[in-house]
Amino acid sequence: MADRLRGKVALITGAGMGIGREAAVLFAREGARVIAGDINGAAAQETVRVVEAAGGQALAVTGDVALEADVERMVADGVRRFGALHVLYANAGVLWKDRDRSVLETDADWWDRVMAINLKGVFWLTKHGIPHLQRAGGGSIVLMGSVSALVGFTRAQDAYTCAKGALISLTRSLAIQFAKDGIRCNIIHPGIVDTPLQAPYLTEELRREFRAGIPLGRIAEPREIANVALFLASDEASFMTGAELVVDGGFTAG
Ligand SMILES: NC(=O)c1ccc[n+]([C@@H]2O[C@H](COP(=O)([O-])OP(=O)(O)OC[C@H]3O[C@@H](n4cnc5c(N)ncnc54)[C@H](O)[C@@H]3O)[C@@H](O)[C@H]2O)c1
């Protein structure tokens, strides 16, 4: 199968590594032309290199999703290059467990920065991206939530949790508002995934704890989340909107 996104142009934020890079490679393999956005320009370029080496098409666009002017430019550059936009995958996000903790311990500046990237970044992407999806006659928006928006943890990361929780509400609001335009919006809630985002915190002890606490007995590979994003981005999910897909190895089922 290599046609699931044929003819589509997909903008993926945070495409320089982790789940975003995996999604860029997968989307391109399924026929999409990919706009790979990242604050780390070299990482975005490397994603493009990997996509092109596999015979796909991609464009690197560099910028901070927290800044409206950057997002506006990334969208415009992508549309200029590929002529349209059909898929918005708001994947960029940060997890700073050392600075984003319980509300009792988190400085206001770090709270604001996490919110600016994980929540306001999605505002800018949808604000500037949706008009292009409307012009294209429809499209798919995929947001990245987290199981931390669904359950409390004693090891708190409250800004991250609140930003991800707010995205659930935004998913439903966008789904209802833009259904008339043929635009779907859904959210994925990953459990723990083995990516550079988690790498600084994944001690052997924590890995053991996760293996014991996750019914499937392991943490996820980035591809296992990117596969779900691919499904939601594609027309295979044509009757899905406003939905939450939990991809956590059974963690929240317990
Ligand atoms: N890894 C996990 O365990 C996990 C679990 C639940 C949800 N998620 C979510 O999945 C998404 C991707 O996570 P990941 O683990 O692949 O992360 P990652 O850190 O491995 O990759 C994230 C990418 O986003 C980019 N980025 C960071 N800040 C940015 C900004 N301000 N503007 C533009 N790009 C920026 C980084 O440079 C990086 O390339 C995030 O939204 C994250 O919250 C991850």
C-alpha cells in the first residue's frame, strides 16, 4: 500500500525528530507531499533528506510554533511550494519535567512557555492552516494530546497536562465548526513513546516501571503513533471527527 495520502499536501509541525519525523517519512511513502516544520532547522532538513532518499517529496520550514509570524510563514512557504494544503498535523510539543512540575513548584514563565508551544502553537497552526483546507474543499486536522490529559500522575507536569487537556476541547470545537467544509479534526492520546522528548527522563528504573505498568509490557515506538496519525489524515477515517484515539498499550484501560 502506498497511496493512502496520494495527492495530499500535509504540514507536520515538530517533524525534525521523534513521532513527527516518523510521520513525515510515512506520510510521504503513502504519496503525500510533506511540509516538515520544526524549530530546529537542521533536524527538519534531515527529515527532508530521509524522505527524499526514500523517493518522497518534502520541504523543510523552520520556525517556532509559539510565534504567529513563524507559523504564518511556514504555512505560506509550504503552500507556495506545493500549491495546496489538505492535512494539518499539530505534532510539535515540549515536555520539560524538570521545570514543569506541580503547580506548587512551577515558575510562571515556564508555565507560559509550555502553554505557548503546546497550546497556542496549535491555535496559530489552525488559524493559518484552516483557510487553505477550506480552499482545497476539505481536509484533516490531527492534534496531539497525551494520556496525561486523561489521568492524574503523582509525578506532575501540570502545564503540559493542562495544554493537552485544552486540545481535547479544541478538537471538538473545530470538528463541529468545520464539518460543513469537509474538514475533520481528531486527537491522538499517546502513552509513553521512545523519542528524544522522553530520552532525558527514561532511566532504567523508569523503563522497568513502565514495562510493569503498561498492559502490553513496553513503551511505544514512534511508528506506532505515526500509523494512527496516518489513518486519521487519510480518507480511511472519512467518518471520524471530534474523536479521541488513545494509543497507550492499554495503560488507561486499567
Ligand atoms: N514521546 C512521548 O512519550 C509522548 C507521549 C504523549 C504525547 N506526546 C506528544 O507527541 C508530540 C511529539 O512528541 P515527540 O516525543 O516526538 O517529541 P520530540 O521531542 O522527540 O520531537 C519534537 C519535535 O518538535 C520540535 N519542536 C519543539 N518545540 C518546537 C517549537 N516551539 N516549534 C517548532 N518545533 C518545535 C523539536 O525540535 C522536535 O523536532 C508532542 O506533542 C508530545 O507532547 C509524546
